[in-house]
Amino acid sequence: MTASTTRRSVLAAAGAASAAVALAACGSESADGSGGDENAGGDSGSEGGGGAKGELGKASDIPEGGGMIFKEQKVVVTRPSGSEYKAFSATCTHKGCSVSEVKGGTIICPCHESKFDITDGSVKGGPATKPLPPAKVSVKNGTIHLAEG
């Protein structure tokens, strides 16, 4: 074996390894077989009540039968009726996108049109199969507060 043959075989092996790595990266697939990251709407992963705690805003800004999304805190606050306020994670349980609107008694995710009920976070329309996790809120002096834990 000559020096040029050794160099050639080393270069060929390196090229094959590089190609394998590139193909593996391009073909990444999620565990459910759906392909890569479809998080067009936002924050992935966390199924909790959100980030920062504390004051969210005026209770009067939440329309009865509707809700408001607090993106920074990753929470959606709804007002099913009167002075009843509920809160849920704003992270969709299907693919981790952030929900985008509350309309007609429904919390809507823009990525795949999953729909959740404003009263209990339950799934009203898939592809999501799990409800939005609840978050704790309280109303004090007309202001909505996100509770710890």
C-alpha cells in the first residue's frame, strides 16, 4: 500500500462520514413520526402555568365569555362568566405552539387548529388529545395575579 492510497482511503472515509451526518440531520423526525419542529407559534416544551409570576392586568380587560393571552408569562386567562376567572398554560399540548386567540368560548392554537374550552381547558377539537394544564390566578382590587406554583 502506498502513501497516496492511504490518503485516498482516509479522504473517502471522511467524506462518507460527513455525508452520513448530513443525511441524519436532514432526516430528523419526532417520536410520533411527524417530522421536525412545527413550533411556528412559539414556545416549546413546558406544560406548566407559565413563566414569570405576579400581576397580569386588569380583570375588566378580560371579556366575559372570552379571554386574554399573556405571552411573556405563557398563560391564557379566561372569563367564562361574570366574575369567574380561569387560567391555563398558553402552550398547546399537541406540538408545543403558543395558543393565539380566544374566540367563541374557545382557546385556539394556530399551528394545527387545536381548540380548548375556556372553562376547564379540555380539548374541544384535535389534533390535541390532552387538556391545557391549569394555572392559578386570583383577582385582587380589580387586578389579575398569577399565583406561585
